[in-house]
Amino acid sequence: MSPVSLTFNPEHTRHLDRKVRRIDVDSGSLLVTETDEPVKISEGESHDFEDVASLTLYSPDGANTAVYYFDEKPEVGDADQREYDLERAEKERDKVADQDRPTDIADAKVAQAKSELKSAKATKPKRKSAPKKKAAARSKPASRGDSGGNSGSFESRTTAELRALAKERQIKGYSGMKKRELIKALRG
């Protein structure tokens, strides 16, 4: 799931005919139409979309963006895709819980997403050199106070753990960041 970079000149409109998963705005702003309500995405913000076949994007002041599309058929072993699905299911469950509605269905979706993520990670091809690198990374002491106690350095944590930490620290755009970007933002 890699993004497509789109650059907008001021007062530029672009129509996207594929199902969009998420849009991150690195600079400038966008107005997105053809959804239930127009959505404004400002610099440093992200917006997730569901079940929208096409979108029209307008930038009044120019923008640099990253657009993530829904994959037609995600690979069974695609752990990144499954992590994203789990994150979405957890957000939806939290939204339902905030509305004081029963969360049985949302809890089932989270459980299913966790199961699919576990399966995807289990089917991921393993490289012979990877365990040695991970063991070496774990044996190093955390640099610059990254560990926050006995929890290990940022490098030894999973992307999901780093996203959870970034969410706690209210770092904008964390959900679309790669592991190295998350570490840089957390050390910020």
C-alpha cells in the first residue's frame, strides 16, 4: 500500500476515478467533494474514506498530497494492509462505543482483523539474515533516551506499536507513516 504523490497548483481541480482509502496533505489544503459532505483537509492532516467510488479534489492555494487507493485484491500476506484494516476496525469500534451503542459487531470486526493480521504475518516470507539483525538491535542499549524505561528502543518496536505511541502523543499523520518516519517523528 504505497501512496501516489499528487501536486496541485493554486485553484487546481482533479477528479479521481479509483476508490480512495486515505489522503494526506503535506502542504497547502484540499477541498474534497462527491462525499456526503465536502471535506476540507489542511496541511499536516489526513482523511480516511470508505465506499466512495470517485472524488473531486480542489486546492484553493496549491497542495502536495499523498493519495492511498484501495487495493482491488490485497495480498493474503500483506501485513501492512492488514495492520491498516485492524486500525480502521478499532477506530470504528471506538466511535460506536463513544455513541453509547452496543459494540458486539465492531468487536467482532476487530477480532477478525487481528486474526487476519496474525495470519498475514505468519505467511510473510522470512529472510535468513533478519533474525540476526533484530537480535542485534534488541541487544543495543536505547540511544538518546528513546526507550522510556525498560520497553526497548524505537527500532525494536513494531510499526503498530510505534503508531500507537504516536497516537498517544497526538502526532499528526502518524497512520500513513513508515517505521523510519514514525521513529523520526517520535524523536522529534
